[in-house]
Amino acid sequence: MTALPHTAVNPDQLLYPYWAEITQIKPETEGVGSIWLRFEDPAIRESYRFLPGQFNMLYLPGYGEAAISISSDPQDTKGMVGHTIRFVGNVTKAISRLKAGDVIGLRGPFGSAWPMDEIEGRDVVIASGGIGLAPLRPAIYHILHNRQKYGKVLLIYGARTPKDLLYPYEYEQWRAGGIDVQITVDRADETWDGQVGVVPMLFYRFRLDHQKSVVLTCGPEIMIRFVIYEGLARRIPAERIYVSLERNMKCGQGSCGHCQIGPYFICKDGPVFRFDALEKFFNVEEY
Amino acid sequence: MLNNPTINSTISLPKTEFDTLLAALRELGYQTIGPRVRDESIIYTHIEKLSDLPQGYTSKQGPATFRLVKSNHRRYFDVIPGAQSWKQFLFPPRTHLFTVEKVERWDIQPNAEKPPRYAFIGVRGCELAAIEIQDRAFLRADFHDPVYRARREGLFILAVNCLHPAGTCFCASMGTGPKVQGGYDLCLTELEDTFLIEIGSELGRDVISRCQYEPASGFLQSAAAKGLERAAGDMGRHLSLDDLPSLLTDNLELEHWDEVGKRCLSCANCTQVCPTCFCWDATDHTDLLAHSTRRERVWDSCFNPQYSYVFGGNTRPTIKSRYRQWLTHKLGAWKEQYDTFGCTGCGRCITWCPVGIDLTEEIAALRKEAQA
């Protein structure tokens, strides 16, 4: 499952970033925006590849680094990498104040990827909440590019309110590409005539073939937990449920220790895990 | 004097010749670092000559207790060290990585300082094992820490067999001492008038060949062996490893975790004195105009609340959860990560815990509850 990533990291210099210019900042929802980066070094621009689910460490000198998953299309990079960021911390808030033409540092890509090859031929359930859709969008793009390689594809996505839904302008394209896109919100407003309820509840609406289905999930930890329950309850085995986890990260190389959970360094052994690897301690509080 | 000391042979170096050995190391370009008395404790710092070492001292150690004791003996290596370990030299508590300057654009200047070449004088079995454990964390097949590697590759190790363990020692349980298990350039056993020295490397052989040494008699060798045997039975603590790591990794929800969580202050002392703890953070130090940023790597600890902070909260908000993380890592998950325990039985975490939490007792208590 863990493809060893191509790593745009200078191995002889700890935490050395490559510089990249912000080509575009696109506001997405309240407090969330996408920034597009273009490496200054043409050689890196040329060689940089990532897999769906991987992340980069973005560095703003004076503020520090933040681990941000890559949200753009892995196949169609045009020399650019996209990140959808929730501007909530020191580093990300400072990034939110930047503008096109500014330069920031980037290390990566790091971590494991969604098992796009391994799940070929299967029905794919993508269950996601809030900003958790960002690391899954590259997987969605991959499926759209290779639609015939997968069975039924169902995207269940939810946000707190209709205004918090990420990438609403792409849902129609995804539907047209053969993905059943199901959107739900926790709290509706006057603009909303769609489904209301939390993401795991949407599992009741669909008949999933447990022999064929895989689940890919990312979102708030509580949502992930219940998505897994719903998957397991439908006899989808833990070996076919994949989760992407988040922890504090400083290095991205399994060295600084922060992101550990049990025997794993989430930055190196994850962030994407097959659920059976986590089963033993996933429900242990505060572990 | 003999002409050709060979690797793996043992020679006898009169104590009067030890300064020659230190001088030889300096001639080869090493900074000689060893134990010294300071502030009623022992630190590791520069030493020039044998008389810099803590001759005639021992240390009395127990949970939350360290007392340096002046005794009648004349030996130099009898005192079990204090809070410091060799970790601070290979994995410095604060390292300047690079400076980023903004002129037209960001420009990186690496820290061009030449990494120091150290000769460690007096590395105990537990401490050498700790260095080898950190090697596994910092010198992986897929990731080499350049700061650590530069210091480690230039390192000379003069190890010391431990003849008088302290009250918090349990290296015999961990299989790391009191006899040094290898990985040294030279390994010394201190007898009354001489140092018995095993030569472990070509470099060690070279250094010894610059000194006036003598053959090691069978009498001296058997005296050293007897001393080591006695030391193995003199451990202040014992830890049974039979059911580790599963005792910890399978029992994350025992009540005893709450109990120890009430005593632990989450002060991070144990992780700072631990010779294997490797967690670090990266920090930026910026001038007022935000034109120049100095990026540093500093030690961190799983006991710091910020350590596991992500937006939305702290993954380990309680002291209990942090202590559990530390212990289940050290003697649990570490095994799966690095094929070794993260503990060498040096006892520092017991001695330097301000409330005297003793991991050997905590493991025993967890075991008792798990078996109940």
C-alpha cells in the first residue's frame, strides 16, 4: 500500500525546502482557500510527482511549516501543485495573507497514498466530511481519468452547512464523469433543498455489495469512526476500509516523533492506513 | 612495551599513561569529552587530563534522588553519571539548521559550521546501547539525519565497563550492561592501578600504539571479570521483559494508567534525560523586520501539551495519556519500529523524576493488574 514517494527533499540538509511561487489563491469557503504553487526550480517542476493522498510540508519563513495534503490532480499538474487549506493555525493564517507572486517553501510529497491500483475493479465508496475532501480529491480525479477501471463509485460528502461545502462547482463534472455524488449538510439553510444529516447516516440510503466494495474515508475523527462502523456493519472487511489520519507533524520523515500512533509514524507509514492496521487502538481514547 | 596491539586484544594501560591517550586523541583532531564534577552532580564536558575525572566519587541514586558521595577509593570511573547523557553531543538540544534571508526573494544559507569530532571518554554499556538505539532512529535506510550522521561518523568511543552500578540501574535486565557489548573503539575496565583496555577498532589500536602500554596479565583479566560478575548482581532495579512489549500494547486501558497519571507532573524530565528519546521540534527565530529567519531544531517531548496539538484539540490532553504514550512507546511500540526496546536500563528517568516515578515499578503494577 505504501508506495515510496518521490521526495522533493534535499537529503543532506534537514528541513530544506524548495521554493515555489503562489500562482493563484482561490477562496473556497469561509476560512478555507486553495493555493496553487509552481516550483521556482524548473527541474523540480519537471520531476515533481505525487500520489493521491500524499501531503507536503509548506514553509513560511518566520512562521514555520504546516502539513497540507495535496488536493490537485496528480496527472494533470501543468507544473503546479494545489493545496486546499483551512486557515486556522499560525502558519496557515499567515499563508492566507499571502498573494499571487509570493514565494513559500515546500517539502514533499510525503506519506502513503490511497491504493488506487489495488482497488481497481471494485465498487468505491468515498466518505468524507469538511476539509477531509481535499486529500480525497486527487483520488476522485484519478478515478475520473480511469473510470472504466472501477465499479460503482459513490461519493458521500458532508459539511456543517451548505456554505461549508468544498468544491461545489465541481460536483456536476464528477457526476458527469460517472460518480454518484451524494451531498449532505448537518444544518440546512434557506438555500438548501438537499439531504440533511451526518455523513455516516447516508450509508443507509445505498445497497453496498460487501464482496466488492472498498471504503476510502477522511474527515473529522468522529466521522471517520462512524463511517468505519457503518462499513463494518455492512460486512465490508477492515482490510478494505482505508482511512487518512491527521496528527501534529514537524518533519514528514518519521523522525521528529510527533505524529506517532502506536507503532506508526503517520507521516511516513500513513497518512493513509488500511483500517485493520489501526483496529487495535483506534478506539482507545486519547491514544 | 609491546609492539603490535591487535584488534580484540586486551592490554594494560597504567593510569599514569592515560593523559598520553587523551593527548593522542586530541592530536588526531578529537575533542575529548568525559565526566566531570559540577554543581554537586556529574556532567559530560571537555576533559584534558585524567585528573579532570571525578576521582574518588560515587553516586547514590534512587527515585527522585541523586547525591554525589566522596569516598575513600581512588578510582576515576566509579560514579554512575548524572542527568546528562551523550545524546546532547550527537543530537544537540538546539541546532542551527539554516538561515533564510529575504532580499529580493528567499535565500537559504546553510549552517556552514563544521561538525565537531568528539572522543567520548567513559561510555557505559547502557549508554553505548543508547547510542546504537538512536542510530536506528536517525540513520534509517530511507532517512539519514544529516546533523546526527556527521557527528556520529566522526565519533571515537572509549567505553567503560561498569563495576559499581547505582540504585536505579537495571542494565542487566535490558541486556546492555554492566559489561559493554561492543561498538567501541576502546573499552576500559578500571582496576586499582591500571586500566585494562580491550581494543575494538583500528582507530583504537592506533591510539593505543601511541601509549606506553603493558601486557594484560591473566590475574588482571580475571580480576576484571570477577568485578563485572559482581556488578551484574548489584543492580538496584530489575525489569522482567518476558511479556513485553505486548503487556503494554495490549493493555492500553488499565486503571493503573490513571493512577500513574495522577502522580506524573508531565514535566518532561524523563524524556530530556533519556539517552534514547529522539523527538524534536523545528522553530523559527526571526528578526524584527522579518527579513532574516534562523531555523533551528530543538528537543521536544511527548509530555509537552503542544506536542500532539492539532487544530481542534490536543490528541493527548491528559497527563495520563502522555505518560501512557511515553511508556508504551519506550517499552512497547519501539520494538516494532526499531526492533529493539527504547530503554537501556540506565535508570535516569527514575533518578531525575521529581516525583520519583519508577518505570520498573509501574510496569510491575501494570502487569499485576493485567494478570488479575
